[in-house]
Amino acid sequence: MVVAAIFVLVYAACLTLSTSVRLHTWDVSYRWMHWIGVAVWALGFLFVQRQLARYLPEHDPYLLPVCALLTGWGLLTIWRLDEMFGIRQTIWLGLGLGLAGYLLRFSSLIVFLRRYKYLWLVSGLTLTVLTFFFGTYPGGVGPKEWLGCCGVYIQPSEPLKLLLIVYLAAYLADRLPLNFSLIGLLAPTLVLTGAALAILVAQHDLGTAILFIGLYAIIIYIASGKLRLLYISFGIILAAVFVGYRLFDVIKLRVDAWINPWIDATGRAYQIVQSLISVATGSLFGSGIGLGSPGIVPVAHSDFIFSAITEETGLIGAFGIILLMAFITCRGLIIAIRARNHYQRYLASGLTVYLVSQSILIIAGNLRLLPLTGVTLPFVSYGGSSLMTSLMAWLLLLIISNRSEEEIMFYKIARPVIVVGGLLLAGLAAIAAAAGFWGFIESGNLTSRNDNPRWAIEQRYVTRGRILDQNNQPIAVTTGQPGAYTRTVLDPSLSPVIGYTHPLYGQAGLEAAFDPYLRGEQGYPASTIFLANLLYAQNPPGLDLRLSLDLALQQKIDRLFEGHTGAAVLLNAQSGEILAMASYPNFDPNQLDANWNQWVKDSRALFLNRATQGQYPVGSALAPFLLALNLNQGPLTPQPINSAVTYESKSWGCSLLTPSQPDWAIAIQNGCPGAAFEMGQRLNPDKVFQLYGTLGFTSEPQIPLPVAPVVNQKLTDSIQAALGQTGITVSPLQMALAAAMLSTGGNRPSPRIATAVLSPQQGWIILPYSSPSTSILSQGEMAAAFLQSTQIPAWFTTASALTAKSRITWYLSGTIPSWKGAPLALALVLEEDDPVLAQNMGNTIMRDVLEH
């Protein structure tokens, strides 16, 4: 009892301090209401202990502390989950302990129960039948299995279990072992037990019905020693489940959710999936008392209280509950073996089986070892009827255990009790193994699921790292106070790149890609993360993330795109660092709650990052790269160039107004498909085909953002390939990386957007990145010089491509070889046929960059 008292007091103290621990400050509103429950618990068990010492001095010394520990643990867990339920459970506990202490005066109680066995069972059946006419559900909508008035409810099926055990023990004790006939013995019991089962089936209470069948079979087996009764009862249970599966939707739902909960994890199987995630979250040591989020699991205070306890106390707590149930198994069956007579033996055995088998059923349901049954965890779960029934069963065991001298029965008589004990302990071992599987082996897989909302809850208490540009200007920050932190994106136009992190809609963009760093799960020493989780059930504060983006430059580009649809990527052609990435139209991550349903239905695809996920034909924008291949074969000879070509029965002309006989440079700069056609004719077809791979058009860019899938198809028409009108499509990012090859002498860099994280111990830590590609485009710099603009030190081309419905416009540009600064490359696309606008936008961007 001292151990139980210390446990409850420490648990209650931890619950009081949990808010302070979670918010990392002493200036909080502390939880104290649960101390009312602790006081009632302490006074109640002190009263019972004194009554036991007075009236049952030779009682089993372990049942009282085990019961006290379980009820205290359950009571505080209920208080932690819902104070209103905690108040009600406290009242029921006070009444139950008061009644138990009073009834200890009457050692003849079990004789009184035996004498009026029929009356008790019929009374229980009558109360259960009344639920068909006056039944209600305390929660409002649900199975009407309760009787109640004025806020007080009882569930008749709970005491009915106890009354059935009393009836069977008394009936069998009166008829065994004399004149034993199995059929004659079972006939009367089957009538009453069958009536109880019929009522429960009509109520769709399959869990209690299964428990009744098991109790009936085990008590009959203990009395008769006929092992085949257990086999028969197991078959009946399977048959009952099969019939119930066919007839009742609620049973079908539970069985389907048990067989494969993952296919509907957010719907019908939500409870069981969240229960498993709760167990996995607890892992070995738990998230801490009052520091987890067990309330995410529906009905956590009742059906799923084992999951709630496991989440906050870990597998240590789970195994503790299971060991206490194993202790009840051993002590209860020892009491049965040492009982004075058959009646007490059958009664003690039945009471033990009831308490332990019901525990196995509900815990196994929490762990997906069995389908959910809807029964409660004795002593622990919320429910006045359940608690009172458990306490009365415990009281009867205490009375039976009161022996001045132990009389061990012969092995022949004790053997069925030992077999039943072995089965119960095997069941407890199975649920312990299941708890270890979900809480340790599968812990990582379950806690990392997208439908685990605990990461979002944690973000309300732990600051998420900032996202900064290359000059340490903030782009996304955490605002608010501990317990109410929110994520704010300071430049919403960057939403396709930065993405979002939201408790309901999940994560996207860089927020998702670098979530481990931003939430403090990575970047710290393992010991720091472990200690923070052990003490606070939280990660350390998230690390700041520095990007290669230049916020000032980004904002200038964004202003150019307002009112248009398209994308642009500007990057350092040597290092691959992305200086700006624009995609329009887009969304405001700060307004997801108000506009999500509208935005996801918007035909403009606001959540699509067109810079990395857009899929566009290359069109005449391939011409600068064809030029580099041609220059590798020697200088281009002056010749008349046809500005237009006929493609798919359509006349396809230059993108910009062009003289009738342009030279090569003007034709390529103005996006004349005729130039691409002529250069394609001069090249070996295989070289044209290989160019797509050299430029990176047949492979996905390695960047921590969603990218468009590549279209790998065999090219057979070199003219079609030269015109950029194959089935292969590219994103602006791919085009920018290709453009970089003209500004660097042929090297295609690997893209890079996140450059470093800020570690409290080591400062800025450079993130690893891929080395530049070995692909070489000979004469790339010569092609760049060939296409140099007369206005700025850069090469460019404005080109078009044909789509199924219209034309799109490309603008590619980059620095020339004589540029003294960092080499740059730009790819811009407009989903409209407006080459003049595209050229003006592109020239403005390049001019601003080169001038500053």
C-alpha cells in the first residue's frame, strides 16, 4: 500500500507540474483539481484497509494494493483526459469504496448471494431488458445500453456479468460432483445464460456477449474438468463473430478495421490507427505524464485508456498494467484453489477470469490483436457501472481469501484452475508482445505517418526554425506564445517554394523537405534530442535554415509576374545555387484555414510549383543548344534562313518580329523555328537525340522540392526533336540548368536551394549537396557569345512552343564568358503567347541582376 500511495502521489504531482514542464515556465495555471480525486482515493482505501484489518484479518495481502494502484492510475488518467469525467469517476470511486468497506462487515455476504442466486440473475436480466424500453446513451448519440435519470446512469450489462458468475458458481456447487450428467447439468444454465446472450446480441453488444460465452465455458470447465467445453465455446465465439459480421454493421466495421485498418485510416479505422500511433508514440519511456496527446484517440478515457496510459508512460507503463493483471490472475486462482468449498472455488475462479479476460479483450483491441469489443478495462476505465462491478468482484475475492489456514486441494481438483490460469497468462503474454511490437519495433513507422497529428500539436509548444534568405532576411518565422505558436510566411509569393506546415493540411515545399531540421529533430547531438524528449516530451527548438534565394531579387521578379501565369528560375550557373524561383498564380500559406476548400478546386492549380513541376514543350528554345553543337563542327556559314516552318499543318513563325532574311544570331534570339530546323538538318540525328540527355531533359533534377516526372521515350524523328516538339516536356528549372551550360563552358550544375542550418553549438553548418554533372556541351561559351545582347552583357533567346491548345513563350538568358562576376542563368516561361512581354520581363530581370 505504501508503494501504491507513493506511485499515485508522484503521478499526481507530475500531472500538476506538466503544464509548467510543457511551457518551460513557472508562470502557468497549474492543474490541481485531480487532487480531489487523490484525496477521495486515499481516504477510501484507508477506510477499506481498516475494515479489512478488523473484519477479515486473514485476507489475501496483495489484492488491496493491486486494486488501489490500478484504480488510482486509472482515476488520474481520467482526470488528465477530462476533468468532468474525473469528477464523476471520483464520485463513483468514493461510493464504491464506501460500499465495499461497509459490506466487509458481513462475512456471510457470499452465502447470501448463493441463497438467492435465481433472484439476482433474474433481476439483472430484467434491468437489461428495460434498456429496450427506457435505454439511453449518456453521450447523446450511441447505443442505448444505459438506464438513467438526473445525470446518473448505470449499464445493466456490467453487474449482469457478476450476477451470472454468482449464479453459475452456486448452481454448479449444488449439483457437482454428485450425479454428474453434462446435458442435465447444462440445460438449466443454458436457458438463463442464453437469455442473457440474446439480450446482448439484440443490443449489438458483441463484446459483452463474447465475454459471457467465455465466462460460462470456463466456469463449467473448472467445475466439470471437461476440456472439450473450451473448444466448443471457442467455436461458438467464432460462429457468433461470423454471424454478427454478416448481420450487424457495427460488428462488420470493427472486424474490417481489425483486418486492415490502413486502407481507411482516417475514416472507419481512425480509432484503432490512432490507438496504435499513441502506443508507438510512448515507445519505451513514454512522452511523460500530462505531456502527451492521448486525447487524440476517441473515447480515450474509456475504451482506449490503455493506449492513453502507454503514450504517456511508455512500454514501462504498459507492461506495468499487464503485470498487475498477471498478479491478479495468480492471486485470484490461488484463492480459488485454497477455497473452503466448491461454491467459493467456482466463484473465485469466475471472478478472476472476469477481471482478467475482460482486460485482455480490451487491451488486445487497443493493440489490434483482436477486434474492438467496447468493454472497459476493469478498475481503470471510466464508467461508474464498470468500476462498481469491478470493486464488488474484488470484494468477493477478498472475502473468499480470508483463511486462517491454507488447505491446498488435490491436483486433480486444481488442474482445471491451473489450465485456465495458463490460458490467461498466455493471453497477457500475447498482448505484452503486441505492445512491444507496436511500441518499439514499429514505433518509427507509425509516428512518422502523415495522419499522426502530434507533430502539429508539438509545433504549438516548440519554436520552429526560421527560413532565411542568403542575407539572413526572414522568409518564414514562428509567432505567438508557447502553447499557441503559429507559422507565418512573411513573403506569401514564395508559397510554392516555401510551402506550408499546417496541423490539418499537412506540409509541403521546403517546410516538408527540411522538417527534421526545422522542428529540432535533426542537427543536434543525439544526446540533446534524447534528453529534451525525456524531460519535456518535445524536441529542442528548431534550427534556422538558410536558403540561396535573394529575397530582394525575388520580390522584384514576383512583381513582374503579377496577373500572369508562368514561372522563372534564376541561378548561379557555376554553383547551381538558385537565387530566385517564382511561380504564378500561387497562394497565401497564412490563409489556408479560410481558403483551402476554394483553392484546391481552383482550375489555375495554385498549389503547383510551376518552376519545378511545370511540364512544357521545349519548342524553339532548343536552338541555342543546337547552335553549340553546330559550332563544334565549325563556323556557321551565312545563308538565308526561313523564319517559319510548317509543323502539324500549322505555320509556325518567329516569336518576335524578325527581318525577312535574318542572320543566325537574330533568328535564334527571336525564336525562329526555321533556325532550329536548319541546324537540325546539319547535325547527325543521333547527336540531336543525345542532346536531350546532355541537357538533363531526361532526368529529374535533384532538389528537395516536388519535381515533374520525366518522360523517357525513344526519339526517332530528328527534325521533330530539333523543333523541340517531341513528347518530352521540361520544367523551368531544367531549362535554367541547361542554360547554365552556355554560361559556364559546358558544365551543368546540380541545383541547390538550401545551403546551411544554424546549430547552437557549431554555428552555420553547410548542408551537403551533389557535385556538378560531368555532362559537357562543347562550344557552350562560343554559343553564348554568338547570342550576346546589344544592351546588356548577356546572351538570350525568346522562343515559343506549341501545346495542344495554344502556344507558350520561353525566355532563356545567361551571362557571357567575358562577364567578371558570378555566371548566371535564367529560364522564364509564360503560359501565354506573348513573346514581347516575356522578353521585357527577362531583360528587366537580367539587367537588375547584372547592375547590382
